Amino acid sequence: MAPSIADHEEEEYVHQEEEEEEDDIDFSDLHEQFEVQMEEGLDAFVVVDGLPVVTEENKPKLVKFLTKRLNEVGRAKADQIFMPIDEATGKSQGYAFVEYETADQATAACKQLSGIALDKKHTIYINKLTDIERYGREGRIDEQYTPPPKEEYVQQEHFRWWLSDINARDQFIMYRGDNVGVFWNKKKDTPEQIVDRLMWTEMFVKWSPLGTFLTSMHPQGVQLWGGQSWKRIQRFYHPYVNMVEYSPKENYLVSWSNRPISLPDGPHPLGPEEEGKNFLVWDLKTGTLLRSFANLEVRGEEEGKRKVQWPVFKWSADEKYLARIRPGQAIEVYEVPGMGLLGKKSVKIEGVVDFEWAPETVKLAGRKDTEQLLAYWTPEMENQSARVGIMAIPSKTVVRTRNLFNVSDCKLHWQSEGKHLCVKVDRHTKTKKSTFTNLEFFRVTEKEIPVELLELKETVINFAWEPKGDRFVIITQQEVPAGVQVGAAPKTSVSFYGPEIKKGSVGNFKLIKTIDKKNSNAIYWSPKGRFVLVGTVSSQQFFDLDFWDLDFDGEKKDQPTDVAANLQLMNTAEHFGVTDVEWDPTGRYVATSASMWKHTMENGYHLWDFKGTLLREEHIDRFKQFLWRPRPPTMLSKEQQKQVRKNLREYSRVFDEEDLYETETANKEVIEARKRALQEWTAWRQRTEKQLREERVARGLPADPFEKFKVKKEEATVIEEIVEEVIHESEEIVA
């Protein structure tokens, strides 16, 4: 989430000793479980069980068919398949011995082909020959079955316990110094600490997409934490891991290290096939390694210097597919959890540069079935124009393409529901002396996927769709001619767009308003839409924060009346040195922070409400990260949500009463504390005066030393003083 993570993935964390035993990552149980003991010469052999029983005459046909299936993960020749024949019956015995070229291919066959259907009646199971030898020898396995002991049921903690908070508060995490803490947000008040641990992570922290797990990073691998006690839920062994990426529904995890895996001499959880690999794909619930991948070599020295664009592997919305690009050649789509190539081969697209999955499953007009969609683009090559395409998976059908000309670069932006795809096309003139931007909008859910073109004269440096909406914001910048010296960064313009009001469908996109002469470079929409923060982030000169409302409840001014929006600037503020912006999952609050990973001046965070009112400001030494805990999608139906919105005023009244009660309770606690202090002081004074009187009487002195100075009651004069204070005054003109 935080852009500062990638910039500092090379930062070294050296610690002389661990402060707490539970923070040490102990993989001894995994070492024992996954210990590999290869026998020389047999590690490339596998045993295939579950084959059809055939005669000697039909055996070659079966061997040919089996070879075709086995070659999906490696190379096994027909003459390397030994299928014994029973002399008594003259038929095969339902199994075969197969030799692959390498041990890695044999391991891949066990992982990917074991358990697949060979035909309607037969399912094959594949095991390493070394495993058969190791576990099948006499004495290794007890011939008499002994049922395993029945484990007692242990009640597990609820991993989403925080959602039941009576006040519907959100949690956030702060990483400062060597400490990581989780807190309850309490509006203007100081946040309530839930847990705080020293050396909880050694690189950075990350929430899972639905907020179930907290991820910590260590030189040994990745750890997941959760539950109300914040215990360790799962761990994944990956030496010198740099980055992780969750699947959308939190079922899988991809970990990556820029260092190829080098297996130690002793026992370890990884197999020999992981040697030299960089990517590991895990089943999150079981901790099982599904597959490993190496970094792809990029052709050409200039391309080889490019930084890794994370994530490299991208998940489809339904988690059934995991894909990565082979630059300039193809898109590799893997089926999950088997991790075999879809259709046994990659999708060849000459020159392909980048691709993006649709964030939701989209049903195309005129089709009964639904497929996952991915968009890709290819540059201009020789006499071929640049091209943008949308492909349906798993059919690999290209449902829409569009040719582009004079293209310098492209960026693919899916709308959060997959209804629209915006292709930001940076184009150059024929002389290549200047550039400008076109926005190509693919209306994915409409018949034949029409495309709307928005031509601009400037270069778009940022684009952002409204979550679950049809509006978007862009930041443009005039190009500085080559050779012209400028003293400061050129000014930018912020433009707001929305669809025209049209019955039955979304109309063409139309400009709502443009704000010129700004320094803005970043756009942050509220996760619920409507509100957007446009700011200047990671700048050494400007720190502007503009809070906008696109559905302002008031009169429209200087805006088109036929656009579904009413734009209003709610507040303008500044946060010196701001590097990161984080909306809370409900859209009620937004946090801006200054991380020491970018600079060391006034590190800390500011908390704002959605209107841009500053609620809290904290300067924290060695502050690194501020991350809101995500929330899973609501379980309420659309009708129930509609009913909530309908009765929002009633709910608001209840919430206002609770806020007032909380304030009064806080005030009451202060008053009670003062009363207790007064009562204690009064009691002490009475005890002291009594002791003083007793001592004076014992010495033969009057009990009251001030008795002769006292005025008799009948001689006393009472003076009353009346003070008037104006609490509130207002004037009202009556016509």
C-alpha cells in the first residue's frame, strides 16, 4: 500500500539479538516435515498408479496417450515408460515406471498431474520412486492399521473479531522506530492502543486485502498474525524475501526475493526444484507451496536495467487464474491451485508490454456465460500499429481490439466494477518534439464494447476512477519544450469528469470543472466514492491538500447542468513533508503521513475527517508507516443497504446521542475526580484542625486561636454581589 516500501526494499535491518522468544521464526518442524533425502540415480523416476488394465496389443496405444499427458510438465519418452505385464493374465497391472530428464520435472509431475482424470473411469496418481522406496520398504510402515489418536477440539479465535466493535471503530497500524502497534481510532482523542511489539517486523508491515491478517517480513520469510491475541497464524519460508502479494480473497500468497533461492546444506522446507527460483506461490490456509518461478530475463541491456514493476504475478478477480507477462512475447496464465499453464501453453502476443485483470467478474452483453477479462497492449512495431485488446479467460477469446498510432506509452485503468476500461495513451507528434494524451474509454458491459475518445492537449500525469462510480479525476501538465530551463516544477491542472445524464445508460463523459495553476500530483478517492483528496505528495516545495465533494447538497455554480455531479471544494490544507495518504475503509477519515523512508523532517501523521477538518496531529520520531485495517465487503443485500440509507437520519440521531453521552461521560469523570480530590482535602483539613485544637487545650490555650478576632453574628454585615454574563446574543431582522 505504501509507495515507500518499494523504494526502500534494499534497506538493511541488522539486529544483534531478539528481544522476545515468540518473535524468532522457528522452522524446525517444517524442516523435519519437508526433509528431502534423495537416493542417487532414482530422483528422476516416478510411479504412475491408476492406469487402465490393457492387453499386450493395446499397451502401445496406452503408452502413447500417457506420454502425451506426462509431457505437459516435462519430457518423458515412450521408451522410458516401463509398464509390467502379468504373465498369468497377459495384461498390464495398472501402474507404470516413468523416467523424466530431470528431478525437477519428476517433482512437477507429482505436484501437477497426480490426481487428474486420465479418462472418465480412471484417475492417475503419481509418486516419486524414491518415496516408494523410502516408505514402502519392509519395516518402514506398520502392517497393522492403528487409528490416530483423536485430538481434542480447541476453540479458535475469531479472525474478524474487530468487526463486532459496538462503536464500529476502525483499527490502524503504526510502525515507528523498531515498534509496531495496532490502535483503535477514537476521532479527536488519543488512539487506544491494542498491542505494541518490539521487532515485530524487520522490513515493513502489510494488511491482507480483507484485513484478516497482519503480515510481517523477515530475512527467513513471511509471518501472518491475527485473532484477538495477535498470535502467529501461518509462516512461509522464503530466504531474503522482499515483497508479498495476496490474492483478492486471501486464499493464496505470492512471495518474491531479488536473490535467487540458495538451499542450505542441512534440512529445509523447500525442495531441490526451488533452487535458483525467485517467486513462491503458497496456499495460505494450509501453508503448502504450490509452485516456484524464476525471474524472467529481459532482452537487451537497456531493458535489463528496468526496475521490477510490482506485482509481477497478477490475480484474476475469482482467484482461479494467476498470470504474468513474458515481455514482448506472451502472457502466461496459470490455473490455480494446480498451477499448470491454461490450455498447456502461454498466450502468445507479439510485443506485449503490460496487462491488467478486470477487478470484478464482468458479464459481456449478448453472452450467457461469464469469464474473467484481461486487457493488454502492444507497441508499434515495424509496419504494425500499437494495439489494445481485451481477452476473455479461459476461452482466450479476444473480444475487442483497437489500433493506436504515434504511441509513446500506455497505462490501463479498470473501473472498480469492471464496467469501464480507460486506456491512457501518451502520444507524440510526427516530429516527436512534443507529447500529449488521449483517453480511450471501453464501455465493457455494452453491446460490441463501444469506445469513446477524449482528446487532450496536455500530458496526463495521474488518472483515478471513482470507486464504484462513473466519474474520474485527471491531473494534467503542460509539456516543457526541450532545452528550456525552468526554475520550478511546471504548474498542473486538476480536471473533474462525469457522465452526461441519460436515461437507461451512462452518457458520454463530460468535463465538470478544471482548476488551473495547481501543484497537485496525486489523487486519492474515498473508498465509498463521492469525496476525493487531491494533493501534492513527496514534494520538497509544496504540500497542498484539497478536499472535494462531487455530490454537494447545494446549488450548482459554474458547472454543466447535464452532468451527474455537483462539485464543491470543502477545505484546503497543508501537511509539511507529506509522503503518503490513507483513507479509512469507511470513508469517514483520512490520514496523511510523513515517513522517514522518504525524509527525516517532522515525521508523523495528521488525521482529518472527510471534509478536511484536522482532528489530530502527532509528530513521531522515526515514523515509518500508517495503515488502516481493511474491511471485508458488507454482507447486507442491496435492499438492506437501501433501507439503511433511507433511515439514515434516525441512525444519525442515535449516533449523535452516543457521541454526546460519551462526551458527557468524559466530563462526568473529570468532575467526579475533582469532587474526590476536594473531599480528600476537606477530610485532611478537618483532621488537622481537630488535632490542633486538642494540642492547644493540652497546653492550657484556647482551642480556637482566632476566637477574639471573630465578629458576633448580630454585628455581621452581609454584602451581596451580582455578576451578569452574556452567554449568547443574536439579532434577527423581522420584515
